[in-house]
Amino acid sequence: MVGSASFLRAGLERSGMTDITEVEPVSGGLAALAGIATRRDAPPVFVKAFDDPPEDDPAEDDTPQDDTPESDVFAAEAEGLAVLRANGVVTPDVLLANRELLVLSVLRPRPRSAAFWERFAHDLAGLHLGTVHPRFGWHRDNWLGRRRQVNTWAGDGFRFFAEHRLLRWLGEPRVEAALDAGDRAALERLCDRLPELLPDRPACLTHGDLWAQNVLATSDGRPALIDPAVSYMWAEVDLAHLWTTSPPAEAQRFFPLYAELTSLDRGWPARMPIIQLRQHLAVLAQFDDDWGAGERIRATLAPFRPGNQGSTVGSGPGRSWKGHERAKAPAEEGNP
């Protein structure tokens, strides 16, 4: 912990913040070092940096869609915070975003309050309903942890989700080690059948990494979001992440209220494991599997394994993404 504090302080001082009196490391993130820096002449700041920057290895072809290097990690995150704020979501102030670090205003832990989560349901529903977009993707690639999130524009949400959010992880060494050939075939079969399994919904602006740890609060108790990986995608990507990552007890009213505000059908909870495959695969690809991501992936894929008729889903022919070129190799890839 002393090492991370010294590392963060040195980065701040190189950026011109010479009035730092103390840096206290904070936990919660998985990919980067983070801390709260106390300043002599200004309010404290939140700082985040990589001691080992992620490699810039695009997931699906040799060139990122925006031809930007690994140093765009914090610039992309700052842009995500800005676009969320521009669309009505509270985010921290971005004080600095450069090649080395990201410096933000300090937020507070969220209150243990059902009213807080009810307010957040209104905020998130407003974001999703107010940003409907004709295409899926984003004007640049950004990052999900230590891996590049490819956001190449597409008109077909099913193809976009299959190629850029699910199949792209199959070339990762940790995923290759954890999933056997039957699991990988099951994932491809699930992708072929996405139009049967999920409703055909429009894209909207999504946070992209919305587990409960990324929901904080302002000093006056308003919900505020951090650590986005934004793109225009199905709204249920955000909902699934909250639903499947142990939300606190006081958040339970959030889900029916959000469903009411956005006119979700009653079957939405059954879709959450399929949509959340993207996040489980991302975690499995980057970190030790302490959270049981591999087990959850295999459970979701079980109906789609070869020889299983998948009786719990539709029976149409589906569509094939087999022409998709998977992540080539870990040596060619970069990623929460």
C-alpha cells in the first residue's frame, strides 16, 4: 500500500500538483491503482493510474477503429464521464486526464437508502430513454478494465453483441484455459440464436460497466457514476450488470421501478444471465477467477452445448457469426 501511495503521489507531482500532503490508497477497482490525495491548498482529489499500463492490442483486427494508442485509456474514460453528464447523469468533475493518470473530484460512498436507489432508477431510465440511437457502437474504442473495448459502428445489435461483446473473448488465454471445446461451441451456438433469445431493441447510451461499486453519491446524496465504458448498446446491458453483481438489499426497489419507467416486459429477469455473459467473459479474461465467472459462464451456456436441444429457448434456425474473426492471440490484444 505504501508503494501505491508513493506511485500515485509521484504521478500527481509530475502533473503539477505540488501541494500533495498525503495519498491514501483506496480499494474497489480491479485494473488500476487508486487513491485519495489530500492537498494543502485545494480540496482532496481522487487519482487513478496504472503501474503496468495495458498493452494496446485491439481485440479483433490489427488496427483500433480510431488508431489511438494505449495512452487513450484515461482520455476515453474522461470522455465517457462527460457524455454521461451531458445526458443527465451525475459524474465527478474531471480535473486531469493524461497519459499517466486520471484525476477526479471526490465522491462519497452511496447511502444505504432505498430512496437513493429509487432516484437512481429514474436517472438511469432517463439516460436510456433519452439517448436512443440508430446504430450500435461508439465513435472510438475505449477500455473495459485492461482490455480494449471495440466499438466499431454496426446497424445490427445482435451481430454487434455477438462479435464485439462475446466472441471477441475466445482468443484470450485465460478464457481458452477455462472453457473447453464444448463451452466454446455453445457460446457460438448461443450467438447464432441471439435473435430468438433477446428482444430486438434499439441502441441507447450505456454506462457499460455498471456494477454496484461504480454507483457512488455526491455530497448532497445524489447518485453519481464512475468508471464508464460507454457505447450505444442495449439498455439491458446496464441492467444486467447491476442485477447479477450482488446489488445491496436497499436496491431491490430499483429493478421493478426501472422496469416500470422503461416499460420492460415481465420476462426481462430471464435474459440477464445471457446479457451478462459479456462481463463474466471480460472478468475471466483478465483476472483470477475468484468470483466464479467460469462456473456462471458454463451454467448459462449449458443449454447450448452440442447435443443439447436448448429446450428453454426458441427453436428457429438462428443466424451464424462463424465468419467472425476472433481475437487472434493474447500477444495481439490489450483490457476493467
